[in-house]
Amino acid sequence: MIVALAGGVGGARLAWGLAQVLDEGRLAIAVNTGDDFEHLGLAISPDLDTVMYTLAGCADRERGWGRADETWRFLEALGALGAPTWFALGDRDLAVHVERTRRLHAGQSLQEVTAHLCQALGVRHPVLPASNEPVRTIVHTGAGELAFQDYFVQQRCAPAVTGFRYDGAEHARPAPALAAALEHSELEAVVLCPSNPYLSIGPILALPSIAAWFARRRVPVVAVSPIIGGAAVKGPAAKIMRELGAPVSVLGVCDYYGALVDGWVIDEADAGHAGALRERGKRVLVTPTLMTTDEDRSALARATVSFARTLYHSAP
Amino acid sequence: MIVALAGGVGGARLAWGLAQVLDEGRLAIAVNTGDDFEHLGLAISPDLDTVMYTLAGCADRERGWGRADETWRFLEALGALGAPTWFALGDRDLAVHVERTRRLHAGQSLQEVTAHLCQALGVRHPVLPASNEPVRTIVHTGAGELAFQDYFVQQRCAPAVTGFRYDGAEHARPAPALAAALEHSELEAVVLCPSNPYLSIGPILALPSIAAWFARRRVPVVAVSPIIGGAAVKGPAAKIMRELGAPVSVLGVCDYYGALVDGWVIDEADAGHAGALRERGKRVLVTPTLMTTDEDRSALARATVSFARTLYHSAP
């Protein structure tokens, strides 16, 4: 059994691949909630939705967020009322936010609500919020502290980043199903998907129980590098690494995760970094990691699981 | 200056006519809020929206509710999530509910929110909620008490009605702009639009301050009959009158309003009732009251205002 940590498009793509190659009951996907926010009175969970839509096969593949076959009549009408439209809400996507909000207000946990939405959309593997309790990523920039969506959407990641804070993380507990999955007797490995380390995986690792699990883990942790050939496939990861003075390569990501990761899956374009990773005590798999087609996703998932199992069986 | 009380399609149509024949500053439209309810976490005000959309020229003329040129992508997606879809919310209509809810949660009054929405939609005359405070129509039926939307939409007015209650009315104050309009030095008359007496006008008259105003009024009140030739043009008015044992004619409506109305505007089809109305001490105008075309609406509005002014100037 594998637990994957994910958030954003790259994470969702590998999660989709893992869902193809692992049977039901053999995979749980824990998703970042640091991007979550309340907007127009609606509880919005962008990363949960990206993973959920991707696994359901209804994600928009061009945009990288929201639903395929989307329309924007609500947003147009909202704009005509002078209401804020900086966060794009498609007509079909909106149904998920309204129903999530309704169920949360009725007292369901985010894990319960997400399970319901996933079931309704035909997602077979559990998609779990990292926590039922609010964790909110705050971006420290030269222009002051910014709420995540302010930084990411309103300011399009323009301000130079000096650091991050994950508000609420210190008191947040992992979602019960995530805690259970991490303690599952058949757990073989945890996979860090190729998601933004600071914005997608960092908020999950910031939960004290998760950090403690990593410190005393008995199964390997395998990370797939979100940086290929010195660039992020999508999103601001490379820009942020540059701003933080980190090498924009898998080595920079490796230094960020440090001892939390045992094995690295890197692209053939980065084979030259394999030596440096091994010097840092890491196991390395070099394989194509760019996920353009469905076949790419499944192949990377298969290679990652196989690599993780090798580490699992070779553990001391 | 005229204050019109309205709710529902017939009321909205006459309100539109009044808005054509009266200059800005000469008309205020007070709208029933007894139909308002919270649904999916959204504050929904069906009668305010019907009047607002009708005055803005963006109401759907076929359905009698909601917006013209509407789409239903949100509702379809919502249904696929297993969420309740019994109350139809169009994609464009939804923008109004979301923005209304957002502004109410931010602390604005329903009057303020409605003013903003009307301004954004290009409505020139003030559309006022009867009250900023919640008034909720409860329908007493043989099958027990039903919340209004349960009766009206979910059960399609099928249960036989035995009476009504307007929850909250006894403590609700008129919206400030309505209170001001009723005390305006240039007020000439109040017009009861051809709306359902029990469901649209009754909840407004149930406010103690409004009832007190009617009791001590110094301007005439003119009502346009919602019953033409023994039938309601739209909605359950005739069915309810029958269930309550009232004559299904303008006489039944006249008995309901009693001394609150000074003059009746009735259709030519009901000219035979003029005598009975006059016996009850009422002034009567017989004129075409069926509003099919825009011209019908303006003509009825013009006739009603002219009739009201006659009463105003002939008052003792």
C-alpha cells in the first residue's frame, strides 16, 4: 500500500497514474489544504479539486485547473454585479464549492465531504485532505505577508518570496483516514508527488503528527522531482527557489526535504545530478518524469512504485 | 408620489408599468420577503428578484421567474453530486444569490444589498424589501405547517390551505426607505399590485408598523384585483381562496383586505362586481387588467395612478 502526498497539477497527474497502477485499497492520496480559502462565502479547496477532477477524468487538461467542458455564465453575471471575479469559478466547478460549503456548514468534516464528492464523481481511491482543520499558507514577500490566493492568483506570483508560514499547521491533526493509512500494517512507502515543495508538500509536512511520523518512519519515502532540467513543469516552484537562493534543480528540492526523503525519482535530463544525490545518501531512479500523456503518467507511477518497493524490501 | 406593494409575477408586471409612467423619485416599490429562504447556504429572495429582474428587463417572460437567456450548468452539476435541486437556480441567477449572501454576511442590510443589485442591473426606481428583518410565510395545511418554499415549490401548492402565519412579522420593522416613503410629504397613494393577497401582500401588511400606517393613513389605498373572471392569472390565489371558503372573485379579495383598501381596479370581465364593491363603500375603476404586453402594463399603471390621484384629490 502506498500513501501519496500531492497538490497542484503535477501531483494530480502522478496521483492519476498511481490510481491506474494500484488497486483499490492499495493507494491513499493526501492532498494539500494550504491553498484552501473562503471566497464569496464558499469553502474552496483548489488542490483537493484538482486531484479529484483529475482522478475523475473531468479536469480541464489545457488550463490545469477547474473542470473540462466548463462555462462561465455565473462569473460573467457576477462581474456585472460589481462582485469580485479575480478567482475564476466555472458554472460546473461552482456546484462542488456550493455543495462542499453546504456539507461543511451541516457539520461534516472536510474528509467526509471530499469522500462524498469523490464518490459522486466516480473516484475510486481515497482522496484525503491533509487535515480537517484549517491550514493556510502565508507567503512572506518583500511586499509583506500575503494570503496564498492573493499571492498566487491576484498577484500572479509576482512578489519575490522570502519565506512561508503555514498558519494553523502547528495545531492541526492529520485527517483520520490519513493517520490510519500512515499506520496501516501493509504500508510500503510514502510518495511525494512532483508538486511544489513549499506550496503543496510543505503545508502537509508542517503538521506535527506528520513530521513525527516522518521522523520515526519504518517505510521508505520516495520523492519525484518537480524540477526537470532546471525548470518547473508548471507553476512558480523554480521562481521561488531562485528567490530563496536555492539551486534550481533536484538538489535544491533535495536540500529542502533533507532527511525526510530516502529515494529520488529524477528525469533523464537530470541524470547528471544522480551522483550528488547519492553523495547525500539518497537512492536514485532516473526515468522520464515529464507527464504529457496518460501513458506518461502511468509509466512514471509504475516506475515510482517499483522503485519504492525496491527500497521497502531492501530496508535494513 | 406612489408606494406600490408587490410580490410575484403580477406585482412585478404592474411595478414595471408604474416604473414606465412615473418619474424617478415618484415611485417606491416595496416587495414581499415572506418567500425568502436560505438554500444551499444562499440567501434567496424570490419576489425581490422577480421585481428586480422585471424592472431591469432581464426577467424570463415565459417561465415567470428567474432570468432570461438562462443556462443550467450549475444545477446539472449540483444534481450529479447528489445535492438538492428542487429549487431551480440558473447560472446567471445564481450570481445574484451569491452576491446577496456575501453582502449580507458582510453586514449590509437587505435594503442596502437590494439597492446595490438594482443599481448594477440598471433599475432606476427604488425596489425595497418590506423589511430588513426576516419574515417567513408558513402555510397551514391539512398536512400540517409547511415552510413557504416547501408548499410552493416542493409540493407545488397541492396541500389544501387552512391558513397562514407570517413568522417574525410581529417584531419586524419596515425597511427604513419604505418607512420614509410612507411618511413622504408628497405621497399620493399606496397601490396594492395584483399579487397573491395571502402570499405576497399579507406578509407586508402583517408588519405592525405597516398595519398602523394603514389604520391612520391620509392617502388612499388602491388595489388592482389579482382575480380576473374567477381565476388567478398565475399562481395559486384562486385555489387558496377556494380552500379558505372565500368567493373566488374580486369580492373575496375585497373581503380579505377589508377597510385597508379604498379603491378597486377591476377587469372589464368583472364589471358585474362593481356594484357589490360600491355597496362595500369602495370606489371602483373598471379597465382591462390582464397584462400580456408591455403596452398592457403601462396602460394599467397609467389608469391605476390616474384613479389613485382622483381618490387623493377627492379625499375628505
